[in-house]
Amino acid sequence: MDTIVALSTPLGVSGIGLIRLSGSDCHRLACDIFGKESIKPRYSYLGQYRLLDQPNFIVDAPLFVYFEENASYTGEPMLEISCHGNPLILQQVIRDCIKRGCRQAEPGEFTRRAFLNGKIDLCQAESIEDLIHSQSLQALNIAQKQLEGSLSHKMEAFVDVLTDQVAFIEAYLDFPEEDLPEENRQHFENNLDDILNQLEGLINAHKFYTPLHNGIQTVIVGAPNAGKSTLLNTLLGQERAIVSDIPGTTRDFITEWYHLEPYTLKLIDTAGLHDTKEKIEKLGIEKTFEQVKKADFILWVLDGSQPWDDTLNRLKSLFPSEKTLVILNKSDLGLQAKPRYEIKDYVNCEVSLKTGESPSIIESAIYQFLSKYYNDFSQVEFMVHERHAEALKQAQEALIKAKNLLKGFGYDDCLASELKNAIYAFETIVGRVDYERVLDKIFSKFCIGK
Ligand SMILES: Nc1nc2c(ncn2[C@@H]2O[C@H](COP(=O)(O)OP(=O)(O)O)[C@@H](O)[C@H]2O)c(=O)[nH]1
Ligand SMILES: [Mg+2]
């Protein structure tokens, strides 16, 4: 296998920048670069990095560690070089490694090699991507367990049960003169029900994947001057957005993370929605509508002290009540009856963001709203990716058919074939089945150096 090289930390000024190499040449390269006869594995050395074409020039004095085959992340010989985090040093070192015969790694290639060398299965590889990118503590916790094999073990347990059953059915079909033992049939039916039950839970958990992984996309919308930026600042507890009584102050999006355990929200403060001819403002408004379409959760801020107008009617039709919480603001100025009436179909909370008493009221309104919308969020045990959900649905379909066949015809070939379909679906999740195409799709999501 060829030896690949990549920067594993972001390219930018930092204390340390880590360069990783993987492939059969690692030991020779380490000896050549650092002028050693041999190198002890898993031992940290301080070396002098000399460039191949300028041997008198020491580009950095990095720490390096060599890992032997079968005892590294990829399962191949590996070399990790911890340079000082100057992009110039890092570029020089990588270029030098390429001159010495390495190839720049493709995105995700280290993890792909780990998978191909049997160090991890596909579920585990995907959990590494979750570990790197997830935005909530709960997601990190689950991803860590999946890296240890929690989802893979579940799939393997299903496969074991079904494989035993297929073997039994096939033996029975070969010797049909033997009586079909009733207790086996009952036991089998119970097993099918148990797997189907668990499958339903897993398929259901898929809808939590994006909010766990990317955070809940929350767009703060409303007319100009309603108090959207004040809401953002109130939740964050800091003056993040400019608050002003000049309408149209917020034109571009302001995005901030906001943690309300167990939820992680990506708050997006937007331009006020109203009729305008002003070019830049108009652009901002169009962008806001795009955000509304993509949002998981909408916080609609309304100045309840102002009369209701036609623009608000139009906005109302754009914000579905099942994912919108209305913040009826400016209660200190006295709320009018009409807006209160108009938003009666929405979950809402009446506040005065200006008085500063509101954070806990709004926080608890958001918490309650999300708890209802994402019920059982904190009970989610698995990060069920789109790919997993699709395979799980195929398995579910096959097992439902199997259950009906068992009731109708007892043990026959069709039943065994449906069980095999389910087994195949579970195996694709773990990645035991050979399929290059799926691999490309998964690993292209990784960053280079991972
Ligand atoms: N009286 C009163 N004024 C408020 C309240 N909340 C915000 N404001 C004021 O309304 C104006 C517009 O607020 P801002 O957050 O910039 O609104 P945005 O355009 O929706 O982002 C500012 O002058 C705020 O101080 C409130 O609860 N009561
Ligand atoms: Mg604003």
C-alpha cells in the first residue's frame, strides 16, 4: 500500500500542527528524515526535520512517534509528526514528504484504511465523523459509545438470531419428514417481535440525528423593531447583536450557539420582515425566508403593543404552528387584544424583553416547546444516520413479510429468503458486505487528515 500524508489539524497559526503518515514506508521515512538507524514504536522522539533537497536547513524540531503495523489507527505502519503550528513549516514538511515518495491523502482516507484493514467497522467509522462534528454533548456521548461498538453489537445480535433461524429452517426443509417443533416456532415468533420492536425505536431515533449532530436550527423572525436582536442578546446573556429603534439594523444573519440542556440550538437572528423597496434590505428578507424554510424551530417575535396589520397575516401563513413559538414582546407597554387573539393557535409566551426579567420565562417556554416537539430527546441512545435508517427500514419490511409468511405457510423457502434480506440489511450497516460505492459516499464527508 502506498504511503499517504496529510495535516490532521486545521491549517492556521497554532501551538502545534500534527502531520500524519500511513503506509508501508513510514519506518524508512522516519529513519531517513530524522537520521536514525531504527526507531522504537510508540516512543516519542525529539528530532530535527531536514528537507530532502536542503539537508543543512532545519525546518523545525518536532516530536515524532512511529506506530507499527496492526498497532496504529489505520492498522498500517504510521508516523505522527507534531510540528510547531506555523502554516509555512507545515506546508514545507508535507511537500518534503511528497518529494520523498508519499501521496497527499484523500478526505477520510486514514479512516477508510482503518476500515479496510479491519480496525473498525462502518458504524464505527461514521461515529468518528460524529465525534468530530457533533454540536451537542449528548451527541458526543452517543458517538463515543458507537465508536466502542454499541450499534454494531446490536446489529450483530440481530444477525445472530436470524442466522440461527435460517439454519433451522433450511435443516427442516431438507428433512421435512421431521415434525416441526412448536416451541421453536413460538420462540421464533417472539424473537421476530422483539427485533421489530427494537427496529421501530431505532428508525424513530433517526429524526433526532440532525438536531443532535448539527444542533436545532432556530431562526428568530418577526417585523422590524419587534425585539428579535434583544431576544438573541437576552438568551446569550451578552450584547451580541446591535439593538436599535432604527428599523432594518440587522441585515445579515447573526448566528450563535445556545445550549439549553439537553438541546443545542443554532440561533439565527435575521432581518426584520416587512414590505420594502430598499435593495439590501430586500435581499436580507429573501434570505430570511430561505432560513425559515430550512429551520427546525421558529421563534417569532411580535411587538404585542402594536396593532395587528396585514403583513403579520402574511407572515402567519408562513410559520407553521407545530414548529413556531411566538414571543409576544413589549408587555411593559401593554399588549393589545388583537395580536393576542390572532396568535391564539400558536404556543406563545408574553414577555417584556426590555425589563430583563424574561430570560427564565423564555428559556422555560423554549424548553417546554422542544420537549413536546422532540419528546424523548434525552432518551435517544443511537445516532441513526440516513444510511442506517434506510437499511433498518428494509430490514423492517423483510421481517414484517417474514412474520406474515410464518403465520400463513410456516417454514418455507420464501420465509428463509426474507430473513436473509433482513440479515443483508443489518450487515450493510456494519459494513460486512463489500460495496465500494457506499464507501465513497461515506468517506467523502470526512476532512483530509482524518
Ligand atoms: N418597551 C420595550 N421596548 C423593547 C422591548 N424589547 C425591545 N425593545 C426595544 O425595541 C427596539 C428594537 O429592538 P431590536 O431588538 O433591535 O428589534 P429587532 O429589529 O427586532 O431586532 C429597541 O429600541 C429595543 O430597546 C420591550 O420588551 N419593551
Ligand atoms: Mg435586529
